[in-house]
Amino acid sequence: MKAAPKVFRKVIVTGSVLERRMILMTDELVPKSLRRKYTEKEISEIEKRYMAPAVTHYYRDPVLFVGGEGAILEDVKGNRYIDLFAGICTTITGYGHPKYVSTIKWQAERLVYTSSLYATIPYAVLVEKLAEIAPKGLTRSFIVNSGSEANEAALFMSKKFTRNPYVVVCQRAYHGRTMLTREMSAAGWRTCPEAHPPGVRFTPYGYCYRCPFGKEYPDCDIECARYLREVIRTQTNNALAAFIAEPIQGVGGIIKPPSEYFRIVHEIVKEYGGIYISDEVQTGFGRTGKKWWGIQHSKVDPDIVTMAKGFGSGIPIGGFIAHPDIAADYTMTDAFATFGGNPLSCAAAVAVIEIVEESNYLEKAAILGTMMKRKLEELQEDHRLIGDVRGQGMMIGLELVRDRNTKEPATLEIVKIMERCKDKGLLVGKGGLDSNVIRIQPPLELTESQFDESCTILDAALTEVEREL
Ligand SMILES: Cc1ncc(COP(=O)(O)O)c(C=O)c1O
């Protein structure tokens, strides 16, 4: 018998790869181009020359952030800002959380990447943890890189499972920027007229401030939810693959339907044999308070939950967790992502889940969130621009209107308010079909005193802008 060729033998050396590598690690090895100090102007020049024009920033004079701590961001000049938007509802553990940063460094020193063609510890540990915190009956996860990808995967899987072609989506929803998820995003300018993948249908969401039926809660009989049956019957030929909804719409303007909405639509979806997908990209990981997932407040058991944003608290990662029956015939020929489930992102996500548990964010988001909403309602009493205050936990929206009777959207005013807030050290987000909703979705690390300071700034900015009207 021939001996195995020597080249295939394992090479044994003394000391682990890590031990040898640690000796070499030093800041000096980081590219000088990253370590040198830049001004805002220099970066802006580079961006103007080389970045795709699609990349735009908030504010007339965009801020150049270089660091952060907790809920505070620091710019290149050393100015500090309270971040009530967490990037975009993303950095739930705040900036520079010691456990989060240590985990990323620890994993980077070991193994940043290999594909899911091979087993890795972080991917396995993460999916086990997800199964522990998922809504009832959901155990099978697939990890990708973003919310859009997660939704694409969940929808593909639903179509394959049901053998049905149609997906019903809520008006004003936002589900991503791939061709299909754009088409499923009905928040105005976010749709994609060039794309039009087939099979997407829309149904009303529970938007009481501007009820599409002109009714008032609770006398409305939640017609917005019941209308789904009409959509399925008249627009899908009863061939429903999936219904997908955010428990609270984020990009659409922090819209929270009446509590019965999801129970009613869930019943209808099940009546027609569809898959219920809860898009928890913004509401996931405790943001809505007390529960890990927004849909759990409605006592609805979804078939699939999709996630991203706070999942990695800044590190790119998305994914879904599904009922095992639905996940069963989803195969590698259906789905593979080069970076999906990479060790670095998965390790960061494991750290995020542990931080949420150890810091008791679920309770905190409920208690601090209730207090935040109350203070914002007090602010509403003093400011005619605030038409509506809504949301749950640490996900609150202020819909700004020029006139509380006509509800004309205060689209220009919001830009001025955001500029003033930024100048005074406060960052808030913007959303809504008419871009007139202030979005407050801070890191769950935010403190009560930071929120009090934020209210003082918001109050001053609103006063200044209202004076000019
Ligand atoms: C509810 C919801 N779903 C999906 C997405 C898409 O996520 P991503 O930007 O990671 O693709 C977003 C992004 O804002 C979102 O808010």
C-alpha cells in the first residue's frame, strides 16, 4: 500500500496561532490613513469626489463622529451628542460597551471569517441562544447580513412552503432595499417603480391618527385589520404565501396599531393557510419593553421572526428564526450567504443577547420607555407642532403637524427642529410617509438624566422653530 503523501500531514507547531499572533499586535500596524486626524472638511471633500451620490447624511453641515460611550456620540472636534436614534435604531447596547467590544476583539484575534461551509462555535452558540429567547415554537435560524436579506429569505421560504405566490404587506411598511423588499415597502419614496417583482399586495395598517377609513378607535371595530380578508379574496385569488408586518412601524413613522390588530390579522392569515412573518428588525431584542419581541405584546404566535439592526448592535448581521416545519424544506440550493453566520458577527450578537439579559434591558425599556412617553406627552401640551405622541417602550414617535385640526404634515419644520437639536447636542431620527415624524429609538443604555436633558433640548428647539412660524 502506498503511504499518504507527506503534504497532507497536519503541521504541528509549538504555541497556538493566537499566542504567536498576539506578540505582533500593535496600533502601529493599523493603516496610517486610518490613524491620522481628519477634519470634517477633508472627509467631506473625499466623499464628494468618490462616494456614490446615493450616500447622503443628515444635517446641512454633517457631523463627523469618531467615538462614543453609552448613549453619547463624540464628533471629531470633541463635541458630545445624546443619540436618541442609536444610529438607526441599531446600537442597542450603546457605544463602546466593554463586554461587546471585548467580545469582538477576542473573536477577531481568533477567527474573523470562515464560511458556513464549515462549523464554527459562534454560529452554533448564537442559534441556540436565539431558540431560547424566540417566540413559542420557533427554533430554526438562518443567519444573513441584513434585514432586507432576512426578509427575502423568509419570504422565499414561505412561498416554497405554501406553494403560493402572494405576499400581503401593510401600507406604510418598510422591509428593505432589495428588489423584492423595496416593492414591499409602502412608505412612499421607498418603493421602486423600476422593480415590481410580482405577487406583492397591500393591506391597511392600524394608523389611528390618520385612519384610512376615517373612523375612531375603539368604535371602529378595527376595520383596518378586518380589511385583510378583502385583500386576500380580491387580490390574491386566495393563494396567500405570507403576511408580513412590523409590530410597530419604524420608518413608516413609529406607528403602533391598536392591540387587537395583530390578533385579528393573524386569525385571517391562518384561515387562508398563510405564513405569519413578524419583521422585528426594529422592535426586536427588548426595545418595546418587557418582551424580547414586539409581537409578543399581542399574544400572537408568528411562524417566522426576522431580525437585524439591534441584533448585532452595530456589527452587520440579520437573520430569521422559524417554525421547524417551515424551515424543513429550505435547502442550501435555496439559500447561502458568503458572510452569513460569520464568526465575528455571530460572536457580537451573542454578546448583545447576554448584555440585554444582564443589564435587564427588557424591564428597563418598559419603565424608562413609559417615563419617556409621559414626558413627551407633557411636551406636547406646550407645543402646537406636536400632533401625536405614540409608540411603546423605547420606540416613540412625535408626529409634527402645522395645524392640529387639518393635520397638515410639518415636513419643513422637522428639518429645522433637527438642525437646532443637533446644534444643541441632540440627535433624533426622522420618518413617516411625509417625513414629519421625529423618531426616538435610543440605545437601551440611555439613562434617565440623559433623556431629561434631551427633553430640555427638544423643548428649546421646538420653541425656537414655533416662534418663527
Ligand atoms: C422593519 C425593517 N425591516 C427591514 C429593514 C431592512 O434592513 P436592512 O437595512 O438591514 O437591510 C429595515 C431597515 O430599516 C426595517 O426598518
